[in-house]
Amino acid sequence: MGRYVVRRLLMMIPVLLGTTFLIYTMAWAIPGDPFASRCGQRPCSDAFVAAETERLHLDKPLPVQYAYFLGNMAKGDFGTTSNGQTVLEATEKAFPITVKLTVVAITFELVLGIGIGILAALRRGGYLDGFFLFTSLVAISFPSFVIGFVLQYLLGVKLGLFSVTVGSGAPWGDLILPGFVLASLSLAYVLRLTRASLLETLQADHVRTAIAKGLPRGMVLRKHVVRNSLIPVLTYIGADVGALLGGAIVTEGVFNIQGIGGLLYHAMRIRENATVVSVTTLVVLIILLVNLLVDLLYARLDPRIRYE
């Protein structure tokens, strides 16, 4: 297991380098003046443009620019935002809020998605199964911002059950509604995937053998059905972390959350490329680590899986 983890960590290095290089290239390849937002309504002076070009090494070949970027990032220098704040300070302030929102969303996926999926599979063909499948189809059909506005109006404005905006510091209670909205699409897919995987496992030979031996139904479901059925579900949730972090841009806008989504949207709008590249690099690193954790959980769920 230890050698497998080390090998996977080493494999992350070229993936991280390749991904960040593509992001860096695309960020600076966008047409237009990358310094226009720094000077307000007036065009930037030639002296300012020359100084910024030299500071960011934009007058050098692209591989050299990227090498300078990696070197600065290794030293903890991620660049400076337009208001004079370092990108690292802005990220340290915004990223924990988005992480909290993502944790709430994943909790909804794990608890509701897997729980309802198991219930739907055990009640296959019944009224509950049909209701859950119909509800999940509705959730898949609507964009998350539409669901956000509807729930914000019904549960926040009309009924007053939740706050329509998230307060400073993003308390956990304020993140329940936006977390559910962020998870709504993925929750529907987790529900359907859990149901399908459970139904397939219920038809497996080892499950029929366990039932034929007279083992209690609850033990068969817990040890032989649910655990094996969760492997594809965990794979989806692990890959979904990146989608949740990216999708937080829309949800944070609807609920006025000052997280990484708002920081990225503002940076892209005014072309703060250093902020865009640095933040997305951090997101890519988190996605790689989460996928490694999911792979390690496979062996825990299914004893037949071993990493040599």
C-alpha cells in the first residue's frame, strides 16, 4: 500500500505540471489588453505596460514565462490582485468558505443521495421508487441557479426557514440551503447510480449464496450488497469534487457568498490572470488528492481489491 501511495504521488507531478501549463497558456492567450482593468477608464500608460510586462516576464517565450511562474509559486509568491492584496491572502480568505460549502454539498450527496438510492432499490417498482426517480429527473432537468432562485424565494422569503444570503464568515447554518442547491444535480446522479448499482449487486451470485445460507437480510445488505455497490458511487463523488468547486461560482453568486467562486469570477472578468492560474492550480491539486483518497477507500469497501 505504501509503495502504491508513493507511486500515485509521483504520478501527480506530471499531471499537475501539464494541467497548470495548459491553464497558464489559455489564460494569457485570451485576446485583449491584460492590463486594461488596472487603469480604470483611462488607457494604461506605456511605462506602466512596459513595467508590468517585464515584471510578469511576458516579453519572454511561453516556456520561460511558465518556468518563472513555477519558481515564484514554489517560493510562495502567487502574484498580486488589482487592489494590491496578494493572491495568497485573497485565497486564504476565500477558499475555506468554498471548502465549507463543498463539504455541505458532499454531505447531502452521501446522506440523501446514497440513502434514498438504497431505499429506492429496495422498493423497486413501488410508489417511493417512482417518486424518487421522477424527482431526480426534475433535478437533472433544471439548472442549479434556477433551483437556487426558487428555493431561495420559497424557503427563504416566503417561509423564512433559511437566510437568503450567507453572512460574514459563512456560518454552517447559512450554508445548508446553498449547499443543497450546489449538490442538487450531483445528488440526483448519486441517487440513480446507487439504485442501479445496488440492483445489479442484488443479482450477484455471492449475494444469492449468502441468502441461501440463511444469513439475516440486514447482514447481507450491509456486508455484501451496500459495500460493494458503493465503489462506483465513490468514484463519481471523488470526480465530482472538482465540479462542485467550479459550480460554486454560480451558487455563490446566487447566495452572495464571498468564496473562491466569487474570487475567480472577479479575476476572470477583469483578467487577473495570476489569480486565475494560482487558484485553479490549487483546485487541481485538491482534485488529485481527493481521487487518491477515493482509490484507497476501494480496498476498504471491497476486500478483494489490493494495491501491490
